[in-house]
Amino acid sequence: MNTHDYATRDLEIHGWTVRVTSYATGGRYHASVESVDVGARFARADGATREEAESIALDKARERLARTPRR
Amino acid sequence: MAQTQTAIPIEQRGYADPRVLVSTEWVAGHLNDPNVRIVEVDVDTTSYDQGHVPGAVGWNWSTQLCDPVVRDIIPQAQFARLMGESGIGNDTTVVLYGDNNNWFAAWAFWQLKIYGHENVVLMDGGRKKWLEEGRELSMEPAAVAPRSYTANPPDLSLRAFLPDVQAVVTSRSASLVDMRSPQEFTGEILSPPGLPETCQRGGHIPGAANIPWGKVCNEDGTFKTADELRAIYEGAGVTPDRPVITYCRIGERSSHSWFVLKYLLGYGDVRNYDGSWTEWGNLVGAPVEKP
């Protein structure tokens, strides 16, 4: 199987710039969220549509960013 | 296949040793090459199961490339067993790739060099570029015929330990380079969001220059040209005439930059301090710089 519908966009959550990446394989969409400054992916989800996958991944991202204390 | 930015061919980028990188196109053309073993190593250890380069085996950095009891890389015998069980012989060309622009693929590369494996390369752009280009993925585990493998004793000239770094802090006899994000370097955060390995104190090792690992990559994950890389490091005072020690949080981002300095730029003496900030930032009484 091949990947298709690869897309990225940047958002700001809790003061962090994050990049949301999503693509489809085998009829499922996969989404991930990375911190742009750090360059590391920290939330991921799958879904039947791009919107579903991104929504779940972004919920996880919001929760993890809220738990990352700044000093 | 999807179009991505046009990258300068690897052999035209001016690298000191261009043989350590292969393109996604090259990998796509060697999926069935019996002399090549492709290995995926990710930060997110579940990525392999969501689809991988056909024929690739997956290594879990946290269980297969680390000693599970002592904080250390795997010992020589365990390394040889992993290589053999992965279908890798001493003459096999190992192609490493992974997520986050090859963070842990570079860490695996560093370990393969420590144990003397000659033919090892990174896939330029890593998993991200493979996906972005719409290339084929497989959900099937690789069919592997085990091979016999002999590992060399560890080459510790590639690795820095705590006493080495402590000596450098005093003597300033080497360049210390911190590959973490500016927020980690300044102590604003202790670790990146969602990554569990942390420490008691924030800041950086005295005298270190902050050159975040991602500066060496293009938007598509490929490495920048040698001229661009030289400008980044030499612009921060990290020059080839002095030894260099790289560090980050647990040693994976710094192995990525170690790879750049040693192989793409040809610096003669580069060591990766894999104890990194999770060692230094937990030491009682260790000096810390924090603006």
C-alpha cells in the first residue's frame, strides 16, 4: 500500500507552535503533532477521516502541553 | 508519487564522506537487494507497526539498543546477537531510518560504528520523507534469515563519559555543543512535551554552545549542504581544529549532530556524550549555567 493525502499545517497551542501532519494509508488516516521548536512528535492518532485523526491527536497534544511546566 | 522540494543530490552537497547517506530513491531501488538490510528505529516505538519500508526490520531503541538494567548501550555480545537475528552479516549494508528526521536512527548508527560495523548508512530524510513522497509501506514484519555476526570491541573514541565532560568544563579543551531546543538550554523546560526522561535541574553545561539539532535539516528532513552546515557550526565557534563533544537530553539528538560533524563535515575528533543532560542535570553539585 502507498501513502497519500500527506498534509501539514502549523498551529499554536498553550503558547507552543506545533505542526500537525496527516496522511492516509489503507483507508485509514494517521495524524501526528510535533513541537516545532523541539522538532519532536509527541501525539499521534488514527481515524476514519483526516478530521477525526487530527482531532484526537490534537486533544492528546493539548493535554501533554498543559502538563509541560515552564519555569 | 507526491512531489517534495527538490533536494540537491547527496554527492553534490560537498560532504566529507557522502557514502554515509542514501536517498529514498536509492532505498526504493534496493528493497530486494540481499546485501542490504533496512532497519527502522523510531522515537515512537509504535511507528513501525503502522507501516514501514517493505522488508525493513524494526528495532525498539528502549529495549533492544539499551541495556535494560544498567543505563548503558547494549554490550558487545548482545549487539552481535541483535545484528545476526536481524539478518545482518558483517558484510551487509545496513540502511537506518526513523521518525523525527532520524533521531534514533542516528543513535543506532553511532552504536553500529562503536561496534565496528563498516557499511552503515542513513536514509536521507528518514521516515518523514518516505511518507511525504507517497512511497510504499508494508504492515508485514520482515522475513529474516538469521546470520552469523561478529562484533568488534567497543570503540570508545566515539563516546564521551561524565569524567571527560567534567574535565572539559574545567580545561575548555574541547567544544561542548548542546543540541537541545533553546527552551531546554535555558532551563525554561526540563524535557520536550510528552517525552518522559527528565532531570532535577534545568539549564546547560557551562561553556556549551546551543546549536539545536534541527538546524542541520531542510524542511523535507534531508541534510543541508556542507557549506550550510559549516556556516552553522563555525558561526557558533565549533571549528574542526578542536575536539568536539555533543550532548542533548539522552544522547539521541546529539548522535544526529555527531553524525553531521564527523561524517558530513569530517571533523576529526567528535564524541557523543550519551549521558547528556539527564545525567548532568541530576548530579549533586554539578555546575549549571542558566541565564
